[in-house]
Amino acid sequence: MALVTKALPGGREISCINPYEVDFSVHEIFSADLAAHGIALPHDGLFLDVGANIGLFSLRLREKCPAARILAYEPMPDVLRALAENMGRLAPAGEAYALALGAEPGTATFDYFPGLTAMSSSHPDVAEKMADGIRAIMAGASGSAEVRDLVESTGADERATDGAYMEDLFRRQRVTVDVDTVSRQLTRHGIERVDLLKVDTEGAELDVLAGIAEADWPKISQLMVEVHLGDEVLNDLAADFEARGYAISIDRHPLADGGAAVSQIYAVRRGDKP
């Protein structure tokens, strides 16, 4: 699949697969107030972007943290090409890795959505719930006024009744990818401190966290985890993070307005100053 170039607000150009995805992601990523959730971004920090997609969160990190080291992980081959180009545009460049991170090394099979690459998941049930949420938002059946305005600005609402378009938008492919663990990556890259571990893996968040050895948890100062597995898992994660010495904050994702149970949990180690 050919990559295209899109200009972000402010004029910076990035590589992407679907420009309409970028509009929604820019709104989600760049409008989020991380400081309101206690997240601090040191200018020379070490950041892991797990489930990086085309790298917009990494771009935000670079804008705020000019001397940071950024390691970004994306398993979908087409998306990785865009990520690698975008990480290469950063100064200093970020690092792009063709990996999913999970509970143990090996391989995993993903449902890849060429029309909605950010929805690609190794958990088909989660992908289906997200698809239902996006369909509802596109049809105007749910979603905040702000999200509906964004959908209208992309013209997606006008295509919601176009059966052929919708079928193509939600078309999926099966892709098998390599999997490693957070802890093995820390060892491989000689990392002793992580200022922020961001996890956005469309239902694989527990797998990613299970790949952190007990000895490595003290190295992780802050986490930002998107949770797709419902409120029970969200509450269990909050309790686990608190037991590990983190202060937590929780926010709802825009997709939650469409019926998908998506939340964001932020965890900051108490007494830690990044």
C-alpha cells in the first residue's frame, strides 16, 4: 500500500496511509492534557511508545522533549513503513521497531484493517466492539458534539450509508507478527529508567504489562495505558498500579461515546520526579 503525505496543523508533514485517520488521531493525541493527569515529560527522558501506529504520539513527545530518546513499536508492516519515515523526520530521530509487545516472545496473529489502521488488534472481539463504536459515531447515533463535528469535518458522516464504502472501510486481513516483551526490550537496549511507558494496543494491554518482569517495574516512572477490556479490568489495573506505588488518574476515550468501553489510565510513581 502506497504511503501519502499529510500536513499537520502548523505545517509539519508526515507520512500516513489514511489521511482521515490522522485528523481524528491529532485531535485525540494533541488535545489531551497529560499534565492534568500528573504526567511530566522530561526534556531528555526515555519513552516507550507501544502500539505507535504512524507515530503521532512520538511526534508530540519530540515537540515537548527535544533531547528525549523515543522507542516506538508497531507490528503492522504497512503502518511500520509510515512510522519509520516519521521517526526518521524527528531531530534527533526516533527509533521504530517492527514488533508487538506481549506476555512472552513468539508470534501473534492480528486483524489488520487497511481502512482503519489504528483499530488493528490481536483481539478480534475488541476490534469488533471498536468497529461498532465507530459505525455509531459515523451515523450520528452517538458521540459528543465535539467528536461529531470532527467526523463531519472529514466527510465520514456522509459515507455512513454507503454500503460499499463501509464494507471496504472495515475490511480486515490476518497478519502474523513477531512478539517480544517489555523487559527483553529494556535489556536489549540497556534501559535502566523509563520516564513514560505508553500502551495503546487495542485489547492487548494486559499482555503488554504481563511482559514486565517484577524486577523491572521500579524502572518505570509513569504509564499511560489505553484500556479496551471493560471497567472490571480497568478497576483491577488501577488497584494493581496503586499497590505498586503509583498514583492513578482515569479518563474516558472519545470512542466510549460510541458504545465501546475504552478508557485511559495514567499512573505516576509516588515521590518520583521525572
